[in-house]
Amino acid sequence: MVFRKIIYSMIVLFALCFDDLAMAQTSPTGEVKKVVDEVVSIVSSQDMKKPENKEKRQKGLKEAIGAIFDFPEMAKLSLGRYWDERTTDEKNEFVQVFETLLENTYSKKIESYKNEKIVYLKETVEGDSSEVKSKVVTSKHDDYAIDYRLLNKGGKWVIHDVTIEGISLVANYRSQFDKIIRSEGYSALMKKLNTKQKDIAAQ
């Protein structure tokens, strides 16, 4: 399923080993690197891999990605034209479910860390928006393009979308959410998201 492949690719991205590259921590690339370094430290720690530290490990991973992902913005963009139709309570609920789903998916998949390497190709900044183009090189020397889209909020760069091999994570979500809402309704979407969230958490 394309949706799962996109999620998996996004997860793998954040468990990468970077080239030694001088990057200002206040730059978009620098902000991403700071989080990735923390994630790699967590998944590489022999102590954190112990069964008794499972909850501590997952909590650390969620806090790390939560520091750079703008979940509310991603949720809003993913719901698309249906966002304005929702009540304040519905919006808050959707953001919470959306965030938890991504965090749980991330925490489960990040354990597959295999020392993949990322090479940055270009960073573009236009006002409060930026894009970081990169490619990921696997241990088998395969590579694929991953681009980040970030916004500057309060002086901090945060991710609001990730494009993998030309496929936008947010656009992919929006397409699937739109299809479900049109055919089954908004309540059906929430039911599916909650079920998916529980299934991942139980794995």
C-alpha cells in the first residue's frame, strides 16, 4: 500500500547517519540534523534497547520528533477542505489522533535503523518557508530522493511536509482522507484512524 510505503520511508529517514558537514543549527538543515542526532543516539544505545527500557525509549523518540514536526499544521493540510467544516473540538481531536498515529508509527519502525546515510543536495529559503533537498543512500548503495518542507515559526524551523521520490506525505494523506470522507463520512475516517492507532500501539 502506497500509504504504508510513504510512512516507512519517512521513518527510515529520521534514523540516518549524516556526512560531516558544517551546518548552522539555526538553519533548516541544522534543525533537522539536531533531531536526527538525538534519534540516532537513542536507537543506537545498547542500554535503551533493553526490554525494560521500552517505554523510556519510545517516549524519547516521540519527544525528539515532536520537537521538529509541526503536527497541527500537517493535520490541517492533510484534512484539506474539510478542516474548516470541523468544530473546534473536532479539530483538536483530529490533531491529537493524527499526531499519536504518526508518533506510534515512527516509534515502531525506527527500530529498523541500519546506518543509512543521507546526503544534502540543496537548501532553499524564501522568507519563512524553506525546502531541503536530499538523497538517502542505503547499505546496498541504492538511493532515493527525500525533500523536507519547513516553516519558520517563532524563529524555529519546523517540518510541515516530507516529499519522498516526488510523493508528498501530506498530499498522500489528503487524498486518502478525502476518499474516505466522501464515501463514508468524517466519523468513519476518525474511526479508522483510531483503530489504526490502537493496532500500531498494540504491536
